[in-house]
Amino acid sequence: MSYTTRRAVVADADGLTALYTDPSVIAGTLQLPFASPQLWKDRLSAPDAPLMLVACTEDGTVVGNAGLHTNLKTPRRMHAASIGMGVMAAHQRKGVGSKLLGALLDLADNWYGLARVELSVYTDNIAAIALYKKFGFEMEGTFRKYSLRAGELTDCYTMARIRARPQ
Ligand SMILES: CC(C)(COP(=O)(O)OP(=O)(O)OC[C@H]1O[C@@H](n2cnc3c(N)ncnc32)[C@H](O)[C@@H]1OP(=O)(O)O)[C@@H](O)C(=O)NCCC(=O)NCCS
């Protein structure tokens, strides 16, 4: 199967709702169960919405998402952004996450000129940690009892990828 990557639009709200209804995606992220199409519509149409990409199958079904959360209104944090992402269980381990993350990092490096891209990832999320390491992210520390996940306060690693800003 081949996948295309493009900028998310408001019409993707239903597709993103379906993606973030997948239990494995909820477990790996900070999303809540019972995703709401209206919430996704609002997120996608907000003036300060993060830069959102989606990955789609040939028939247009949204199967993956990644977002770059910049800090363009905070002068001392303008060099940094955080990322979040998810790929539907049925489409994991097929290169979709790599495609989305590669596209986001190209934007971060070559179009935003960012020096630092950061993220947090659950300490037991082997797949995501391996993906991030593959793209040059390094461990920086552990946030203990960072997030409530299915009734348990769960630890996260903080990871970042540092690049020289273009001259
Ligand atoms: C993490 C996630 C985005 C990876 O997406 P993906 O489309 O499966 O990733 P890819 O197929 O591009 O895999 C890229 C690399 O990730 C690593 N990886 C992916 N799945 C893995 C797994 N199950 N076990 C170990 N490593 C894995 C490998 O290094 C892989 O490279 P390789 O195939 O050359 O060995 C996906 O598993 C996911 O959405 N998980 C649930 C939500 C989530 O955890 N989001 C991240 C929040 S921090």
C-alpha cells in the first residue's frame, strides 16, 4: 500500500477523530477516549493551530497524523517546537510514521530554521522511542508520573533533537 502525506485541513476532522479513537494511538498520546469531531474541527481551524500533517491511503482515508507545535509568539522559545504523532494500528510498521516525521523535521530544519525539536514519550513506548532515535532524538530525562493513562500515572522520557540553525 502506498501513502501520501499532506497538510491537514478542517475536512479531516472526521478522519482524525477516527485515528484518535484507536486504543493503541490513545495509549501512546495525551488524547482522551471518545474523540470529538467538533474538537478536531476547532483545533484545525484555530488561528494558532499547530502545523498538522496527515498520511492517507490511496482512497483518501486518514491513517496517520503528526503536528509541529511552534512557539512563534514567545521570543525566547522561537528556536524550539514540540511534536506529537500517531498512526492507526492497522497501518503501523509500514513506514507511515517515518514519512510523517521526516516531513515535519524537513519543515523544522529547512523552513522554520529551528534549533530544537522536543517531545515526550511514555517510557514503555518501545516503537516510538525507536522511531525518534532513528531520526536523531536523544534522551534528556524522565518526567515521573507525567500523565494519567488508563488509571495509572505513567512516566515519560523527554527527548530532543538539536540542529545548528541555517546560516
Ligand atoms: C510510534 C508510531 C508513530 C510509529 O509509527 P509507524 O508508522 O509504525 O513507524 P514506521 O513504520 O515508520 O517505523 C519507523 C521505525 O520505528 C521503529 N518501530 C516502529 N514500530 C516498532 C515496534 N513495534 N517495535 C520496535 N520498533 C518499532 C523502528 O525503528 C522502525 O524502523 P524500521 O522499520 O526500519 O525498523 C506508531 O507506532 C504509533 O502511532 N503508535 C501509537 C501512538 C504513539 O505512540 N505516538 C507517539 C507518541 S510520543
